[in-house]
Amino acid sequence: MDTGASPNQPLSILMGSGVPKRREGGVAAIIYNLGRELERLGHRLTYIFQEDLVEPGSVPQRFSELLFSLRLGRYIARNRNKFSIVNLHGPTGFPYGIRRRLQRSAGYPPYVMTLHALEEWRVHAMNREAKKGRAWNFSLKNRLWHRFYHQPRFRWSIRTANGAQAVCRDVWAMLQLKHNMDSDRVAYIPSGVEQRFFICRQYEASGPLRLLYAGTWLDQRGIFYIREALRKVVPRVPGLKMTFAGCGVPPETIVEFFGPELADCIEIHQVVPADRMQELYAQHDVFLFPSLMEALPLVIKEAMATGMPVITTETCGMPDLIQHEINGLLVPPADAATIEESILRLACSAEMRRKLGEAARETMKRYTWERAAKQLEALYRHVLALEG
């Protein structure tokens, strides 16, 4: 097997995740951006995504990731001599990790897991929301599904990994404290942001305020609290517009959720191509993303790089990046009143939008994909050295 142990020897790296291969955002965008920089460092990359191993629509959605994980484990086993190391995202690595543990002498390449968020956070946040009637998918059946299906896959993916990349600090800490991973096998490596998002921005004192939410339409994203806040804000901010982009649901679903009283202020962009995202940010004044639990989504970093002031929640990975009233505004999770107050503060002050937005842009200059790739390369080589 090509071990890639020499500090200067190019590695043959497989990056895999059970998500679609589209580049519009999320895990796929992270993989492509890291892969591009690793290739610039001289390494060979192979990418495996959901549709490479599971035909779309061939199995129910809830089982497609499990099937992908099983087939990915077999794929790596059959092609083990082609790879120095494999980097698998989320819970997709457990079949391969278990196989490697059971067949230690088979020459399988080491496995590095990339973990974006903790299932423990999801269960904690959505249990609280379910008690308020604000969780669509957290009934007793769903909670059992999480406990006996989702969480075991994450747990065994972690336990069988030879190393781990954590994209936010709370994950980095929990991998060591709860899952007992050795500190030298866990690296905090945040994602970067592309240079194209560093655009010029004017902070206009006049004109209606334009808010933007970009991301999947999920109950955990704080959408109930956006609705509650908008009901109070819209009558006080003439002409306010709230755009929802790339939500992955029919527009009428969103319109119905907000109801007729907010219909005139809601705009929906169902799909935004990846290469047009900087234009979308440029057309809006404030990025609103009050997720109840999150790692550190690319959309927040991209918005900050464009100079947008961001309103988001003080949970999970958000405080890794945002300092309250320095380069953004942090609000408590599930707090519509503070979201309302934050929107009104920014609506009333172009100077505050400028101050936060410019500081956000400066912050993001430190988060490059080149830096992230070099840190990931160092983790790969360290794991290879430990595995001998």
C-alpha cells in the first residue's frame, strides 16, 4: 500500500460523503474546496458522493446514506492499494472503520473522520422545541430513530476512526472528553471561504432593509423565531424585505408558513447557482441565520466575507467566529425578542451595519481554504505516521 509516510511524498486521498455532489454549498462544497487546495499541494484526490454509489430514488431517503456507507466500505476495501488515506465525512465511515478494525492485517488505508456537528446538540435542541410544538420531525418515533439509528452510526464512525477533523471547537472538545479520542489525533480545522466573496459593499442609510436567509428549510434553523420576530418588526420598518434562498422546498411551503400578514415582505429564490451566491449577498443588507444548533455553515462565512453584518445564535460553532457587537450580533437560541431587537438596531443604523460588516470581512481574511488544506495535510501525515 502507498503509505505516503514521507513528508514530501504526494498522497493519494479519497474524500467521501453521503451527500449529493452538487457544489451549491454544505459538505460537498467543503470537500471540493479542500480537494482543490490539496491538489495544488501535489496530492491526488478521488471524490465519492451519494449518487456515485446509490442511484437516486432507488431506496427510501432515510436509508440511502446507510446503503452508501456500506457500499463505500466495500469500495475502499476493493481499492485499498490505490489510497494512502481516506477522509470520510459524518457517519459514513463506520462500515469501513469496523472492517479495518476487524481485519488489521489486510492493509487498509487509515481513516480520518470529518465531523461537522454533534448529534447530541440536535437531540438537546429539538427535545426543547418539541415541548413547544415547534419541531416537525421529533416525535417519539423520530427520537427513537435518532437514538437507535443515527447516533450509533456517528458513535461507531468516531470510535473506529484513526484521526478526526473537527470544524468547530465544541466538536473538537467532545471528541476528546466524551469519545476518548487522543488529543494528538484530533485537529480543529475550520473551513475557509473563497476569494470571490470579498466584494465591495455600500452601506446605504436610505432605502428598505433587505434581510437574507440562505440554507435548507428546517425546523432546527430557527424559522419559527424568524416568523415571530418579523411579525413585530415589519410594522416598524417600512418596506422591509426578507429573502429565503436555496431552501429545498416549494415556495408555497414557505409562503404558507409565514401567512398572509407577511406575504408582501417575503421573497423566495428556490435555487441559486453556486457561482451566483456572491451576487445574492451583495443584494442584501443583513444575513439572518438564528439556527438552534449548527456547526459553522459556509453561508455565514461567505456572507461575512462580503461585508454583511450577521445575526445568528450563540450556540455550537457560531462563537468560534463571531464576537458579539464586534463583527456580528449573537442572540440566544429560540429567542424571537432578541432577534427582533437585533434587526431593529441594524435597520436604524447604517453605521452599525458598516462597522460590523467591515469587521466581519477582516475576520474572514484569516479563513482561507489554502490554510485549511495545509492543516488537513498535516493531520493526514500525522495519522499515517502513528499508524506506521
